[in-house]
Amino acid sequence: MAVRIIGAGVGRTGTYSLKLAINQLGLGPCHHMEEVLHHMPVQVPLWKSAADGHPDWEGIYQGYASAVDWPTACFFRELHATYPDARFVLTHRSAESWADSFGATIYKLIAGRAEAPPEMADWLAMASAVIARTGFPDGLDRDGLMKAFTAHNEAVRRTIPADRLLVFEVKDGWGPLCEFLGMPVPSTPFPRTNDRGEFWDRVAGKL
């Protein structure tokens, strides 16, 4: 199964809402970091190999027609080369609001990985490696996060041809996404989910 839609936006830019939207449009199943959490024995070694420079995209995306969020967003260059016919969606928000959200969720989780339960260790190590590879190593302050976020988004714009890329804020809803994907606009509201509380519940396996 070829991956048809690829999210180049990093975590905390509305990627979970985008995943739900893609699935609702019938363009899934859509891969997301949540899928890695649910299938750690298979997914974590595959993504670790990708981070080490030895990706098996067919194995990673077996059964998925689309993919968003980390770890996928780290590899937009490789995925563009592998799936030249795919459409890319760059979810974004203001650098300030993103740095605050990322710093209070994913970055905080990664920073505390040494104290995490043993069963989460391999997943956290992989996630940390992928996030650092994307441009967000340990120890960045708020200004550093904002600069790295802007740099990532600019790199995506430089790499993906404009006719294959949608720069998208989830607050804009169905219209831009459906136009880009050539799909009719659903009658139901655009999914909005995964606030900071939901993030921690999802990591803890409560969702």
C-alpha cells in the first residue's frame, strides 16, 4: 500500500486532529505516534533503524495509506523521494504558541525519560532520537525551540513542490484540506482534540 498523504508538521501542531480528519475522509488508516505506542514491539525497532539511517518504509507503513505527526515528520525529505506522488500537509501554528505547548508536553516527557517506566524506555529513546534529528535536541530554551520550529517549516517549504504541499492550520477546518485532497466537505465539524490534558492521558494509556 503506497502512502498517499504525508504530514510534515511536527507534534503539537494539530497532527492528531489531522489524523482523525484524514480517517474520516476515508483516506486512512492514518499513521501517528499513537500507532507506535499501540504497536511498540514492531514499530519502535523499525523507527530506530530509520533514525539510524536504515529505513524500511514498507515495513513501517504496512497497512497505512497516510501518515502524520512524529516520527513521520522527521523524514519528509526521504519520504518525498520514496513517495513522489504523495501529497504533503504541513500543519503549523505560531512559533510562540507551539513552543509553549511542545515545552509543556512532548519536550517535558522526553526530558524526563530517565525516570520513565522500563516498558517505555525504548519508545522514549527512539522518540528522543527522532525529535533531535528533526532539529530539537535536548536543552533548547523557548527561543531555541521557536527558531528550530521555524527552520523545520521553512525546510519543508523548500523541499516539497508547492503543488504537492498544503500549509494548513487546523483552525481553518475542512475547506482548505478537502480542496487540496479533492474531497467533498463533510457535514460534520472538523475534529479538534489532543489538548495538553489529553496528551498526558494518551501517553499514560488512558485514551
